Amino acid sequence: MKKLVLFFAVILSSAATFAQDIPRFNPDTVWTINIDSAITVQSTRLTVESFINEVMNDTSFYKAFRNMKKYSFTAENNIFTYDKKNKVEGSIYRRIFHNNNGPYKMQILEKRDKGQVYKKNGKYSLYTVEMFDYIFMNAYNSDFTPSEDLGGTKESNESYKDKLKTLIFSPGRPVKGIPFISNKTAIFTPNMRQYYDYSFFRGTYLDSIPVYIFKVKMKPGLSNWTKDGIMIKELITTFDMRNFQILGRSVDMKYGNLAFDFDVKMNIELGYFGEDQSLLPTKISYQGNWDIPLKKEERASFLILHKGYKLGN
């Protein structure tokens, strides 16, 4: 009960952590943002278009993940799997030191597996693990062994994951090639804007960094038919007020068709490190259900924390 109360306190106080509609344990209770006040258009030179342009044109968020390979750091990975009643079915915990001081080495400092996390062949049961490793370029690679693919050719699966990577790192752009949803990701087009409300706030990130929080949220009161056709329910982006660098992004997506059915909520945060104040990932949290024909439905939550970045030689 205490965990549940703490979780809702964090949700109500943090713009970077999205509302949890999936009724189950969420490992992400790391409080990073306080909202100070809402911003009216009249009180600032910034406009909705200012934020949209930054979201659409930003490349630093993706580069932050590429830059990880220059650093040594410790990753702490928590993964939980669930049954159809959203009760915890299995868990995976890893604390890993990634040593980039010279030839890359990975040292597992601690590992724990509980419950049903393996297939009969000894591989981890979650395709989600493989997908995450691919999307984030194996930067927090652990000893996870790739699970079996979704069927089809390896080429087609890699292409599918590439499209998901585009969705995460370039939100607002159309993602061609995914059945029935290619244009549903382009939420800033004139046709899609009619379904969303836009707002922005002032806040404080990690107790010291002044930030703007830009929220794009599906309008209330839409018909069920319209709501079911909207894939991105909410997109929140956190900007450093001093330089407009993107420090965080959370996305709430839900959609279903004959090809797949998913309900995914993801939060990604960055921090400054080193003398040159490089932006590097500090937190990735995930809640999601994936249901693909001929495959077992996957229900999982992740919390991945990166700490102690030091520049390698």
C-alpha cells in the first residue's frame, strides 16, 4: 500500500512521468521534476510553434545515446513481466559496470532472476528486451541473449525496429512502413492538430535546472471512434530553459489493429556530465503490453538507471 501511495504522489508531482492506466506495479518512482507554474502565451515570447519546431528538428537526444560509448558508467536494470491479470510473473535485475577505459569490457556486479523469465531453450522470453537493446544501440547492453524474432525475415524485423527508433527519437514525424499507423505519428500536421491540446509549464529538473515542460495531449470529449484512431495519446518534452536542450521525453501510445495491439508508456531522461557538460542518458522507464498474432502477449515494465559517467581514454 505504501508503494502505491508513493507512486501516485510522484505521478501527480512530476510532468516527466506519465499517468499509469495499466493497473500494476511501476518500478519508476524516481522523482526528477517539480512543476512551478503554467505559462500563458502572453507571458513569454515562446509559442506553441517554438516548441514544435524544436521537437521536430532536435538531434541531440539521439546523439546522447551514441555518446554513451565514450564513457564508463554503471547501469542498473530492473525488468518485470506480468500475467494476464497484471500480477508480477517474473523479474530480472542487473547491475552492470560498462568499462570504456581502453578496450570495452562489461562487468556484471549483481544479477537476480525470479519467476518465469526463460523459455524452454534457456533464452529470455521477452522480445521486448531485444527490441530495447536494438533501439538504444546496445548502449546499456547486458548479458541478455536475443529472443526469437517475430517471424518473417531478419531484414524485415530490423526494419520494423528501425521505425520504432524513429518514433522515439523523432516524434511528430510520419513513420512509413508500419501497417495502418504511418500517418498517425505525424501529430503536428494540420489534420492531426485538431485532436490535441497544447500547454507548457515552468519547472525545475533535478532540483537545480530551470526547465520548460511542453505537453501535447489528446483532447478530452472526443468520440470513442476518434479516440481509438489516435495512436499518440500524450507527448511531453522537457527543455533546459537556459539553452533549449531537450532533457527528457515521455510518450503515451495506444493502438490496435489486425497486425498488432499495443499500449506503451515510456519516459527517457538525460543529464549533464563532465567538464564539457555532455548530455547523456540517466533514466529510461517503460510500461507496455504488446500483442502480435501467433505470439504470446508480452506485458512488461522496465526501469533502467545510468550512473557515474566517466570519460574513457
